[in-house]
Amino acid sequence: MPRIFTVSDSVVIDAPPADVYAQVSDPTLMGRWSPENRGAVLRDAAGGTRVGTVFDGRNTRGPLSWTTRCTVTAADPGERFAFRVRAIGLRRPVLRGPIATWEYRFEAAEGGGTRVTETWTDDRRAWPDALAGVFDRIATRGHTFADFQRRNIRTTLANLKKALETPAG
């Protein structure tokens, strides 16, 4: 079976695109919604996120924990936010190379609210399919990364929707 390099899903959230963008474009908040991410530390905290901003994401999967180094590649308020994962390591990201790209698109939904589309792209293009398949099944306990990330995206979007549509208090 050929490797799937990109998966995505969408949800409509009852909030304006600018409000949803403001939450998603802050990597320190992602741990509130993601099943793996536990937040991030901005390496250049001056002025929020913009193209070129670097942050370290903290992640867990079962008993495993790791850190990724990411660079923001798109920061168009109310429209698009994206970042590229370019290094990984246990306590600090030391293994460099293309790993993945995450993208979020925001568009006004018919009838109100915002359609948020989250997309994961596997940037490990140089890996042979057989090697990637073995690694993926070990790292995800039996799944391809595409299948694994498809479920993670669904969970993240459902959690984001719930958080942004639930009144504070």
C-alpha cells in the first residue's frame, strides 16, 4: 500500500475566524486541545507568532515524551497558520531534518462561524516506504502515521470546538 503523506479534517466552530485564529496561532495553547502536544515554549517571545518564529513543542504518547523544534511558515490572521517540525529529541530537539508540516486554515462558514481545517503533511520524503512503515508501526503501536494523525486531528478539532463554544465560567 502506498504511503499517505497528507491527511486533514475540518470542523465548524461557532466563533469568528479571527478569534479561532488567535487561539490556534499561539503554540503555547495547543496542549489544551491536542491528544499529544502538551504546549510549547516560544524561543523568541517578542510580539507573538509570525513567519520565522521558532518554538519548541512538548509532546507525549503513552509513556514516551519528546520535544520538537518548529518554525512558523505562515501567519495570516484569520486565514492561515502553519509550522514545520524540523528537529526532534527527548529533552531537547537534537536530531535535525524534515519531519512534518502542520497547517490550519480558517474560513467563514456558510450560516456563521468558522470552518477550521487542520492538515498534517509527512515531510519524511527521503525515507524509504518500508523503513517509514516499520518505524510508524512501532511509534504508533501498529498504525501508519497517516492513520494515527487522522485520529489525532479529529480529536484536536473536537476539543478545540468544545473549548471555544463553551462559555467561560
